[in-house]
Amino acid sequence: MIGTIAANAGRFLLLLLLQVMVLDHMDVANGWLVPYVYVLFLLMLPFEVPAWGALLIAAATGLTMDLFSSTPGMHMGACLVMVFVRTRLLRLMAPREGYEFGMRPTLPRMGLAWFSTYAAVLILVHHLWLFFVELHRFDSFFSTLLRAVLSAAFTLALCLVAQFLTSSSRERGRA
């Protein structure tokens, strides 16, 4: 239990530092590709975290990002919506025998197809919410939609690379 909390806290700090110190200062394709890999922390929460706990963790994660990026409530709202959808998506994608206790949704454990679908849906939900709240209007609907989709695809690619690079060869052999 303590090990799980420590591992999740370490993952949170590492992803937050990567986001704040490196990725927030990148200008990829004139702002059309905006990576938010800190969402990987929320994607990798253990299956048995209750919905209310996941929502509290999402609120704290989003609030932390809001403090560092001076976006009052935008990341918090996007994280809350993402975790709300996560709860329903996990029920929808659950295997017949259910999820194993203590397991986290990772690429090596769940497989490329499952993890890619899971992560793509949640990252897209997060980005759509964040980009449309940031804009505050719908007059640039299609350009904002394109920017959100491209940024979500870029974030998904970075998350998949991070999953591959941080998994051990033993885990990759099981996948």
C-alpha cells in the first residue's frame, strides 16, 4: 500500500516536472501541437481507486497544473471531466472476469489495442474540454477542434513512448 502511494507520488512529481519545466515551454508547429503528458498520471491510476478518490486526485492534479500555468480552473475542469469519463470507460472496457486487484492500466499489462483505445478516448476528452474552455467561444470551432485533435494525438504518441520506455523487458514480453 505504501509502495503504491510512493510510486504514484513519484510518477506525479516526475510528470509534473516534465510538463512544467520542458513541455510547457515548447512551441511545436506554431502552437498546433500542445502536449499535456501529465495526464498519464491520471491514466495510470490503479483500477481499484474508487470514483470519488479518482475525482479528488484529478482535482488536485488539475489544480496543481493550474497553479503552474496560470490557468484558473481550466486544467482542473479538464482533469475532472477526464476522470469522470474514465470511470465509465473502465466499466465499458472491462474484461469478462474483471480487472485484477492491484493492477494499473499500462501498455505492457493491457496490450497496445486496449491501452491505445483507453488513452486516446480520455486524452481526447481532456483536450477537447481544455481547448474549448480556453477559447470561451465557438466562432473558431473547427480550428480549435483540429488543434485539440492534433494535440491529443501528439500527447497520445508521447504517452505510448513513455509507457514503452519505462516498462521492463519482462513486462514487454507479457504484452
